[in-house]
Amino acid sequence: MLNISVLISGGGTNLQAIIDACEAGLDAKVVGVVSNRENAYGLKRAKKHHIENHYIGRNYTSRKERTEVLIKTLEELNTDLVVLAGYLEILDASFIKAFENKIINIHPSLIPKYAGKGYYGMKVHEAVIRNNELYSGASVHFVDEMVDTGQIIIQESIKVNQDTPETLQKRVLAIEHRILIKSIEKIIHHEI
Ligand code: GRF
């Protein structure tokens, strides 16, 4: 069974999708949730499902200490896979090294478009609409030391209709949940 630790910063609907998939029979277990925001709703989701959860953020003075505590926490959870689900912190190279090829991220665009520094959350959908893109979508990729640049695992696109950034975000989020689970299934079955 794959031990998954999920890093969040916000609402945690992607985390919820993983929790629900595990409860529905996915051969994995969410062993821990870590947020860099103390009030992230995703922490409440973890508590509701009796999943160990930690706030690791400004309660640690230095980035170095935060990273050391994060690595130690995930190692103590016997983490096999780290899932970044709306985690808005740039991970230190030492973290990437500690979990090399075991970190995946869900991004709300068709990478490499609208990815990298400054492209996250609603900013992505606002830029897609502003540029009159015909298509948008979501991507799951392995995390390397740059931002949103690792090997793509799954991408899925949708046509941009008369969308507002809000309606597009909602439609893309549904794709995120689906391809995130599909990506984890691929990893469980050693298809990647
Ligand atoms: C999602 O749009 C995800 O693609 C992005 O941050 C958002 C997180 O949403 N990385 P949630 O916290 O999982 O609901």
C-alpha cells in the first residue's frame, strides 16, 4: 500500500479527492497532511478523517529549519509519495533530493503554458481568459528543482467556452481531481 503525504496551502479539494479515492479502494493511504498555512481548510479535512496533520510554516523562523522539519516529518510518516496539492511554497533543493522522483504536483494549466513563477490558482485562469485561449486544462507532473518543469505524467484539456476565470477554475478543478487519482494509480501500478 502506497503511503501518501499531501502538502497543501488552501481548501484541499485535491486532498479530499485522494482521501475519497483511498476510502473507495485505491491501494494507498494518506498518512499525513502538511500545510504551510495554519488556517488552511485542508487541515480541517485531514482532522475529519483522523489523518495526522501538521502546520509547518511561519511557526519556524528559518526556511532551513522549516525544510528540515518537513523532511523529518514526512520520513517519520514513512512517506512513499509526496503530493503537492495547491502547496504554494517553493520547495528547497534539499527537500527535492530527500524525496527524489517521489514528488508529484497538480497544476491548473496545460504545462508549459501558464506555468512557472507567478502562475498559480486564479492567476492561471485569468491569464487564459485574458489571452482568449481556445483550450485550457490541468497537468500532473513530477517535481524537480525548478517550478512546474518536471516530467509530465498526465494532462487533460477542455475547450474554453464563454467562461469567466471563476467558471473555468471550477471546470479545471474537476479535471485536476480526476487526473490526480489516475496519476497515483499509474504510480501504484508501476506504469511510470
Ligand atoms: C488547485 O487549483 C491546484 O491546481 C492548484 O491550487 C489549487 C488547490 O486547490 N495547485 P485545492 O486546495 O486542492 O482545492
